[in-house]
Amino acid sequence: MRTYFYELYQSLDAILKGMLLTAKVAFLKKATIQYPFVKRALPPRTRGQLFCNINDCIGCKLCAIACPVDCIYITANKKGPTEEVNFTSETSGKKPRRFHLPQFDIDFTLCCWCGLCTDVCPTSCLYMTPNYEFSVQNRQALIWQFGESQKPGPKEDFNRPQDQLKLYVA
């Protein structure tokens, strides 16, 4: 009989402690935000979507080499001897651009947002933007193009070499 009352006391004590904790928390300021309509400020070094300023790219391919998941595809064609060598902007150090870059694609389905590609870029033309909301309906829209004669954004045609399609084949 003694254990019965002791267990009853423990149960009521636990219920009372739980109710007190609930009452204490019920009147605190709410931590929930209404996400699509209200967005939190991002920390200064947030890693978002990659962007390439193709006018400052010198075609060194260091970003593609540093990428651990091989999500950057670059085609660099050396300029002819009679072609004029352009220079990058003042912010990137006025380096000579000796290559044409018809293809500079980033496959965001593979990207792990590690930031290694931005660290090795000698002209800082590849950087992470604060954009983290870019969901799409199909995977092909997550392959972005930044080539010289292309408008930066999702790639319209999907022509990659067959050896690079090995990640999609089951």
C-alpha cells in the first residue's frame, strides 16, 4: 500500500512539473517564422549558388580540378596568334585572357557547396552568391551555363560527353 501512494505521488509530481514547464514556455516569444514570406538574414559567409563572372575567367581550369565531385565542365580554346588578348577587370588584377571559353557549365545536381572551387580561383571570378532557393521541376534546369556567348542561367540543351554521363546511368 505504501508503494502505491509513493508511485501516485511520483506520477502527480511528474505531471505537475510538466505542466509548469509548459506554462513557462507558453508565454515566451515564438521562434517560428513564416518562411516563404519572412526570411531570416543569412550569415556573412553563407555558401549559396555558384556564379561565374565569365569576363574575368582566364580559363585555367583550377576550379574544375579542385572540385571533388566534378560538377564543373569547362572548354577552353586557345586564341589564335592574330587575335587580341583581352584582360580581366581591375578587381581581379588585370590578367591576360588567352583562351576562348565557349563552355563553362556547373551541374548543381552534383555540387556539394564546399567552396573549394572559389578558393583556388586566381581571378575570383567564381564565387558563391547568397541565393539558396533555386528548386526546379526537372534536373536539366540545374545545369547552369556561363560560357562567353551564353546568357548565364539554366542550360537549354543537354549535350555533355558520354563519359561524363556515368553518374546518371544506373
